[in-house]
Amino acid sequence: MILYHFSNGKYSKLIPSVGAKRKLGKEKIIEKKVTFLTTNPNMFFEDFGGGNFYKYRYILKLDKDDPYLHADDKFNNMLEKYNKTFGSKSGTFKWFFYDNPLDYVSMSEWNEKLCKFN
């Protein structure tokens, strides 16, 4: 499974850094630092001249059954309902969180002149 992480920091390894309270399944609640991941390869401003939210994009390959990978079901369900109601030009993407350090396959930097990741 190909996933993406976006950041303004340049890292040799992705270390969980965002403190979050997340539900895993129906019962289990964790309060751990996590790394947010998405199936969305682009996080740019659609209406502001092609600028980008973040400077770096990290590409990761993970097994969908990785025990540290968790779908952000609450957020994903909200996005799905929003897209059904209002539609979306960019399609529906899924969000995940990962609660362990990660190695990435590649990292690219946003190019302001070309309005894309190198």
C-alpha cells in the first residue's frame, strides 16, 4: 500500500510527533504520538496559484495489515459523507495514523516555480 506523509521538516526517518487521542476499533483508546499518513499524493492549494501546504512529501510502502497502521475511521467517514453531499474535484482519500518510527521510500521537495514536487 502506497501512503504519503507531508511535512515542513526534512527527516531521515519519520518519528511520531503529533500527540493525539485515537480510538482503535470500538473499545481501545490510545494517547500516543502518531504520524499521519494519507492516500492523497497532493496537498496543494487548489485556488491559490498552486502553492503547497507543506515543503516535503514522503512516500511510504506499508503492508495494509501492519499492526502499527490504523485507519482514521472517524475522519474518513466524515470525509466520505462530505463528498457524497458536496462532491469533490480531487476524489476521496483515506487517512491513517502510525504509532511507530517509519522509514520512507522517497522524499521530494515542493518546487514553487513548477508548482509540483520534484
